[in-house]
Amino acid sequence: MTATELDTGTPKMLARVDDGIGWMIYNNPERHNAMSVEMQLAVPRILTRFQQDPDVRIVVIAGAGERAFVSGADISEFGARRTSVEARADYDARMAETWSAWRALDKPVIAMIRGYCMGFGLLAALQADIRIAAEGSEYAVPAARLGLGYAFGGVEQLVAVVGASWTAEILFSARRLSAAEALHIGLVNRVVPADQLEAEVLDLARTIAANAPLTVRACKVAIREAMRPPADRDRELVAELVEACFRSADYLEGQAAFAEKRDPRFRGE
């Protein structure tokens, strides 16, 4: 299948659909893929396209080059965009659009992490369902070294992944964690040699893409709801998605493939 390149509105963000996988690449390698506002504005556009495209079964996010996933927000923009009350309000509004697009995406996401994964980069990686990292990758939230406030949403997500104590150490110390430490605390799913990273990610992505899309979606939504406070969980939505699986043609295909001892051919229907 030929890859389809998407128009992201900026050369600093690349996106394509290739054999059922939607790729979103942070493409600012000369600045270690530091996220500018221009790049942030492209993220909702890309994610919405992936969400609406039935050919996209899974999304992989990565950084261009060998040195960084995302090294953080572009600090050179802080003076103009994150200092005055008005500028910060505008920045926060733009960021809200990004997080809204992430919440609306009900397809699985893998973060392929190489090199620096700092600040905003770590927050971006936390949007993924699965994080696979290269040996030598590093993780940190340097807010305490910059004197800026770290929003509650980011704290909440970090606590949900690594717990309160490790979140405290990460945020209070602002120190860099090694890939081994990130694996130990559950920040990443696995750590592999750098030269095997893309192959590992592709193998897992293709495995997930070949599975029943309705089942994967139901599982992702159920996991998301399980992370919410009990009173806020949409159990009805989860039940509807589970029922849709049982009523689908894919459910019949799965049974037929099992009986015929062949690989299933799921269509998401």
C-alpha cells in the first residue's frame, strides 16, 4: 500500500498514513524537536484526520532525527507567548484544542521515544497508550528549573502513570531519568536497543492494526473510563461499544477464522 502524506500546515509537523498506521512526526530536529506554537496548532488537525479516516487502525507518534522525541516546549517563545496574562490565556486556549483532540481520538497510540523526552515532550508521550523507548533516552520535567507553573492536567496524567511519589520526585527535582529508571517506574512499557526501536514499534503496531478495530476501540475507551473517578465514568458508553462488537461482522469473522485455522480479516464492521 502506498503511503499517503497529509498536509499539516507546517513543515515542522509531518503526518502520513501507511498500511493502516497513522504517523505523526515532530519535525524540528535542529532544536531537538522543541514544540513551537505553530507545531501545537497542527496537532489537532492531524489527529482529527486520523480519527476520521477508517483506514487508520493505529497511530504512532515520534520525533525526527536521532537525538530527541520532543525536548520540550520552545523556550524561545516563552517571552512573547507565556509571560503576560493575555498571552498565557491565548496559549492555554490553543493547548486546550490540542488536549481536546487527544481525548477525541479513540484509536490506539504508540509513542516511539528516542533521545530527549522532556517537559512538553513527556506530556505528549503520556497521551499515548503505549510507550516504547530506545536505550539512552532521557526523561524530565524541568518546570522547577524554569520557574513556570505546571498545569494540573499534566500532574494528573503523570500521577495516573507513575503514582504520586515518583511524580513528586520528577517535578520537585527536575532531574533527568534514564531509560532504565523510566522502565522501572512504569513510565515506558519497554526499552530496546536504539537500532531496533522502529522495528519493535512497527511489529507491535502491525499486530494491533490486524486485530478487530471495534474491540480495540472498546478496550481503549474502557481503559480511559477506568482512569476517571467512579462517579464520572461513562459505563453506558463502554457497554454500548462492547455490544457493538458482539453484533459486528468482525465477530463472525473471528469465529470463522478460528474454526478454519487462518488469520482473520477484520474490516471494522
